[in-house]
Amino acid sequence: MTRIRFQQSLEDLKENLLVMAGLAEQAIQRAIEAYRVRDLSICDLVSRSEIAINRMERDIDQAALDLLAMEQPMAIDLRFILSVIKINADLERVGDAAKSISDRVRHMERLGAVDLPVDIPRMASMAADMVRKSLQAFIEGDAELARGVLTMDDAVDQMNRAAFRALTKVMEEQSHLAPQALNALMICRSLERVGDHATNIAEDVIFWVQGADVRHHKSVAKAAANAAAAAAAAENGPAAPTAATPGAANPDGTVPIDTAPAKS
């Protein structure tokens, strides 16, 4: 395969991934619309789109593996193909999340509408925005835009935790609403996972463009902060000694002997 044909194959791979991305994004939007208006016909559309997304996932994976086997690409081309394979998997999971949400909407419709203390459309809008921006970063090869997506994940996680607290309280205090609250809780969990997949896509874009592995960036940042704190403590020297507590162990594990005279 000539270099020109290889580049065309990479462009075709990218275009197919973007088609799949459009289907996954549309599936999430439809699932949330189904929740908002309680329209089961929209749930049917989500179920059909999942079939198309699964089929595209297989086709894209096969095309990417064929390029790896036949061309043995290097450097940025290799990173691009590896990123496509990983983004492809995350988009399929976004489609799964949309299907899970639509299934929960079916359950909620059978139980009847109730007011619950959670703003699912707002959480869905934020998660969908993360997906949109991560895909825009992929289209433009923009690592900085991708890094911006990483900072959005905390807000979605916080909303999910707040929803968990509010809905579990409903289940504890109003047991007759427990089934509806549980369905809403699972929808929030699916949306939190959509945010996680958007974060994964953004991380893959950064890997493709810059060759930097920023996975587990929160854990790395926390470890760095802990290391900096430990270094600062070491610079300041050991802490001033405090009065010993009777019977307390020494640093070497021994217990000091109390030599004070016993009271009569």
C-alpha cells in the first residue's frame, strides 16, 4: 500500500469513527428525551441505534487491525490507530449507557410519574457536553481542548454523588417511591459512566497528539500533591518533641520506665 493510500485509509477510519460517534451522541440525546417526555417510541429508536453502533464497532475494529497488520505504522500513525480502537470501545459503551437509560425509562413509565429531588436533564446535558467536546478535540487534534474535558468530570461525579444521597433518602423515607427512585438512581449512574467514557476519549486524544499517557490523572495528581507535602515537611525538619504520655511507647517500640516515686 502506497503512502497516499495509507493516509486515505486513515482518513476513512476517522470518518467511520465520527459516524459512530454521531450515532452514540444521538442515542444519549434520545434516551434523555424519552425520560423527559416519557415517550416509549423514542426508547425503541435507542434500541435500534444500539444495533447499528455495535455493528460499526466491529467494522471499525477490523479496519484498524487490518491497518496495523498490513502497514506496521510507527509514531503518530500508530498512536492514531491505537487511539481509534480505544475510542471505538468507549463510544460503544456510550451506546450501551443510552440503552440502559431507555430501559429504565420503560420501567418508570409503567410505575407512573413522580417528582424526585434530582435534575437528570441537567446532568445529562453536562455529560453530553463532555462527549461533544472530546469528539471535537478528536476532529481537530486539539490536546488542550481534550484536557479541558478532563476538568469537567469532577462536576458530573459530584452531581452523581448528590443524586445518590437524595434518592437513597427518598427510598428510606418514602418506601412507596423506592422503585422510581431506584430507576432514577441507575439513570444517574449511567450518565456518570458517559462522563467517564468522554474522559477516556479525551485522554486518548492527548495520547494520539502528544504521545502523553494521562490516564489516572487524578491519582497521579493526588500522589504528586502528597509527595510535595512530604517534601515540604522534610524541609521544615522534625516536629518539636511533645511531652510523653505515661506508658506510651518510644519511637523504637520500647515502653519507658516511670522513675517517679510512687505516692504513698
